[in-house]
Amino acid sequence: MNTRACVAVLCGIVCTTVLCAGETVAGGKGTWAVISDGVIQQLEKDGKKPAWPGQSAGIAADRTTGDVYMIVAGQGIWRSSDLGATFERLDGGKVGGRCETSYSLDFDPNGKRAACFMLDGPGAMTLDGGKTWTDCKDKSRGFDNAAVDWSQENPKTIFAVRHEAGGLLLVSQDAGKTYKELGKAYKAVGVFSDQVFVATKDKEPGILRTTDGGATWTKVSDLVPAGLVARVLNGVGYWTSAQGLLVSKDKGATWAVQGSPVAAGAGPYFGKDEKQIVVVTKEGLTETTDAGQTWKAVAPLPPGYDFSKDGWFANFAWDPVHNVFYISRMGKPAMKFERP
């Protein structure tokens, strides 16, 4: 590996600039390039070796600014505002562990607010772009997937599945201070308000919905989501599936495939509006600019970064401001792909 790094310490913050890095870097746009090497090298130099399985362990982007946020295993969350050239740690030790799935990081689609639902380390939420953080981890090892009700001005509702607990479903109404157990054998979640949730069960096809905070559930669709979290933008729910992009415009009461079929797992990731969406298939990242009527492959997966149908172990991000894709897989470097 040919790697050159320049490290500058400014106002007590370590920022690492990766000038040339990565086993798969070919240079220029249209290729995958490593962005995490400089941070990893500086951490190890400082005696702060990443936790198991090493390297990066999660990635997300703010669609309104293009900032990219990277998890380093056991070493918190780092932000870059220059396409991964430099990073600064944001969390002050409030975030640790790793992301187990593509749905461990839940960013408000409208920017600035985010929650990190970590495994084997502390999770936290920020409402001011990373300036301050509050704890949102329950007392177990952590979560596989979780969602925040971003429709609230001061979000309090968290809906989650606990890791290795038989699909134990949890809800918090106090921003993660306490959690209530709602039953087992659940797989995927979505939240529309403090009382309206949707979920799927591991071995029961279809979508379930509650309007009373999880006290009672009704099956509302036979459709089978693949993604582990339904994303909500401007009140509309979006869920990836093998059939296509599932959409609900009535807070989860009804669901329908929107547009043409696309066998997607991770996502959706929103662009400039609700018509521009990226999802992840086994072949790579695929985009629509017409609300799913047509889909176009826009970036392959880098070698060795395989993707499971429901998003385990890999994280993806899309910066629509600068047209850049990112990927992080547990134990591997974080990478970026600048579209030509």
C-alpha cells in the first residue's frame, strides 16, 4: 500500500489529510479511494488502536451540507467537510463501539441532527451538528437497528431492535434515558410519530403497524421490506425491498411499490428532493431521479465489500451536494467514490 499522510494539530483537534491511500485507488473520479488511513495511522501512533474488528465501522452523510461522518471502531465519530481529505473527532468520547448494520446511524434527512446506535460501545444523539451529544444507549450491548422520530422539534421517541436478544423490540419516549420492551421476534422498524410505528417480524411476512405506541399491532400489508429501517422524509415513509421501493403516504397505514422494480437492501438515501433516491443492490449503488420510474446503476461495490440483502456489516452514504458515495464495512477502510 502506497500511503502518504500529513497530520496537523489545530486548536487541540487532530485533522488527518490523506493525500494518497488505498489498495484499490486508481486515482481520479469514477474509482474507489480509501479515506480512513490517515485517521487510523494517527490513532495508532497515539496509542489508541481501534477496537475489534479494526478500521472503520460505519459511515453516513448530511444530505444538506455534504459533510461525511465516519465511525472508527471503538474510537468515536469523525466528520469531514472536504470529501474525506481531513477529519475531526466530534463526540468527546460519547460515541464508541461499531455499527453492526446499515441502519445503526440514523441521520435526520433535513440535516444537522443524528443518532448513533452503537454495538459494544456508547451511543449518543446530537441535535446541533455534533457540537453536543446526549446518551441514547440502553443497558445492553446495543442495537442492530433503530429509528428516531425526527418530526419532533426536540426528538424523544426512539424505536429499536436490541442486538442478540431474540428480536426484542424497544421504545424510548425520553430520548434514550429509558426503554420499554414491546415483544420479541421483530426485525425491522420505522417511526412516524410518538405513537405511530411500523415493524416487521423475522419469520412472519408483511408489515405491522401500531397507533398506540406498541400496545396493539395490526397487519397492514403483505409486502416484505428488506431494509431494517423505514426512512421518513417530509412525512412520507420509504422502505427498500426485493420488489422495489415501498412507499407510504399515510403514516404507514398503506404501502405500495413506487415505480419500477429494484431489488434493494440498504437505503434509501435521498438527494435534492424526494424524486432523487439512491439504494444499494448486490451489484452496487443504483439511482432514480424520477421517483423510481427508472433506475440506473451509478457505482459498483469495491472489491471485497460484499453486501447482504438486509444491510448487515456494511454502511453506505451519499453526498448529493458533491455527488460522492461512501462505503464502510466492519474491519475494512472507509472509501469514497466521486462520480465522473
